[in-house]
Amino acid sequence: MNVQEQQTIRKLLSRIERQTKSKNADNISRTNA
């Protein structure tokens, strides 16, 4: 695997992680409300 592929995968993973975190935050705030 070359460097560019690794960077692309890392970007995708961090984007997915961010989306997951924001979804979880949404769910938590809805549950508490």
C-alpha cells in the first residue's frame, strides 16, 4: 500500500468517526431532553 492510499483511508476513517460522534451526541441530547 502506498502513502497516498494510506492518507486517503485515514481521511475517510476520521470523517466516519466524526459523523458517528455527532450522531451519538444527537441521540444523547434527545434522550436527555
